[in-house]
Amino acid sequence: MQKSQLTITGEYITLGQFLKLAEIISSGGMARAYLAEYSVFVNGEEENRRGRKIYPKDQVEVPGVGLYFIRAEEETCD
């Protein structure tokens, strides 16, 4: 299984946004249909709500696609 890190810029993203950012779906409108047809696991628990909040340090597993570790974007000090 492919393991990847995905960096987010805000406090969280939704599961639908994650699927688009990870290039699993091509548009946010496809999230509901994708989650109805395929299993997605957030921190080991099956999740089908496209609005589910994904935070840094969460893990998202998409069987047949990969395991993603979510991290926050490093802030730079000027």
C-alpha cells in the first residue's frame, strides 16, 4: 500500500476536500458518490460523511489507493 503525506494549510479540511486534494476524485461534487461506493477510513474507522473534518496528525486510508498521513503546513517566521 502506498503511504503518503498530505499537507494542509488551515486548521482542518473536510473529507470531500481531502479526496480532491489527494487527486482521488476530480471535483468536490464527486465526493458523495465516491463515498457511497467506496470505503474510506479515518483513523481506522470507516467514514462516509464528506463533511467529516480531517485534522493534522489524522490518518486517512483509501483501500486500493493508499494511506495518507495529514500534516500541518509549517509556518515561517519573518
